[in-house]
Amino acid sequence: MPRTGSQPERLRVAALRNTGPTSFDIRPDEAARAALAEELGLLSLRKLRLSGEIRPVGRDGWQLDAMLGATVTQPCVVTLDPVTTRIDEPVERLWRPDEELPQPEEGSEIETPEEDADPLPSVIDLGAVLSEALSLALPPYPHSEAAEEVAEELAEAAEPDPEDERPNPFAALSGLRDQLAESPKKGEKDDD
């Protein structure tokens, strides 16, 4: 993903400073935003930015703490009108070497660890982190203002008319029970 700044989006883990945090500020250019918008099914993507730092954690782990900022335009799920949303989300990732990740025994139940760590890659791809974080932050069902009106109209159209209502089947059974109770049972003779 091309960027507007001179900062690389792919950071070699071996080159990161283990004495302190490494700051980054990724702002993809217009072409990269357009490509990402197409990939995610967006109408447009403006002001995309991922800024934060990667710092060492423990002996060989790395923690990413960042903020994702974006302005996205999506089609409304009801009317297909454009819906613009501002996204400001914290992004956190933790990477640990494979040997530090819990390895379940074959056939055992897997418990979810308290910390959600990924295997440590040799290169941390900030562009991939940005893309994944944006896809997770998108509203799943964007609604325009007109969507409420359409939903209300559809709800009214779906309501049955009182004249068209079916009779209650339990009321019909109750009537049948009453009739059976009043009529003489088979084999009984009427007393004349």
C-alpha cells in the first residue's frame, strides 16, 4: 500500500529497537485508499490514517498500540443511498514467538488465553494491520436517514388487516367441545 509519508509500512522485527517504542504514522495515498475501498466494497474512503507505536514486551514479544482514523462512505443496506461514517478506533496487536504461545496437546480441549497474541512474524506489515482494523471497524449495516421511512412503510404494509385475520383455531375447538358436551354419547339412549 503506497503511502504519503516516507515511513515504511513493513517493519523488520530484527531492526526494531528493543530499548523503547518505535513510532509510526501511516497515511495511504489516494490510489491506495481507492484500492482498499474497492476491496472492502466501499463507495469511498477518505482521511485514512494509522498512527501509534510498537514497543517490546517481555523478552521477545512486541505490542502495537495505535489509533485508526478514517472517513468511509458505504451504501445503505435498505436504500443503497451513500452513508458516510467517521471511524476513530484504538488498534492493539500483540506478537509473541511461536515457542511462547500455548501449544495444546493433541485431543485436548483448547482454552482461550487471557491475552490474544499472534505468532511473531519476521516482518510486521502495518498496511495489513490497517486494512484488517478498518474492515473490523466498518459498520456492518449502514442505514441512511431514508431507511427508517422505508422500514416503517414496509412494516405497515406487512401488518394484516383486521378483516383478513384468521379465526383462532382454539376458539373453533372450544366450540366443538361445547357441542360434544351437549349431545348424547353414543350408546346412551335418550330418556323420553
